[in-house]
Amino acid sequence: MGALDGLTVETLLYLPLTAGYLIWLAAHGRGALGHVSATDHVLVLCSGWITAIPLVWFAYGAVRLRLTTLGLLQYIAPSLAFLVGWLVYDEPFDALRAVSFGLIWGGLACYSADSFWTQRQALAG
């Protein structure tokens, strides 16, 4: 299934639940629309597009990558979130977390080295 098709199907599957929740919020005066500033109205109304466009771009790009490359790239976002939490927000980074982080990236290094070695042998032979 294509990127846009997949996103459309996902959106349609979630539509009844989210629409019901938004209607419930509006009925109880807890929804954003009608209760916030004009800037916040624009942000709320554009949030779908702001979210969807990067997802569609990612899906189009992911189709063009090898799965091993894509899998490796999927570890970058959580690692960057970890670094921001630790370095910017002063989240605790104890020995157990250091060992866990090291094991995860050590495993990825082994996997990448094996993938590189296999590809190199396939090209040579």
C-alpha cells in the first residue's frame, strides 16, 4: 500500500473515535475551539497537516531505502531524545541506563558490521 493510501486508511479508521471524543470535549466546554486565542485556533486547525506531511515524506523515503538502513535509522530518534533529556533537561543517567544504552548500540554495531561484511562478500564473489 502506498504512503498516502496507508495514511488515509489509518485516518479513516481513527475518525469515528476521535470525532466522538472531540464532540464530547466540545459538549463539556473543554475543547480548544472557541475557548482559545486566534493563534491557538490556527495551530489546532493546522495540526493535522503539520503532523501528516512529515509522515507522508517519511513513508515515501522509507520505500526507497533498504530495510537494514531504515531499521538503523529508526534508532536515531530515540537516541536523540535520550541525549536531549540527559543534556538539556538534566534527566538522570545512572549506571544501569549507561549499560543499557551501551548494549543497544553495541548490538547495532555488531548487526551493522555483519551486514557490511555480508554485502562486501556478495560484491566480491
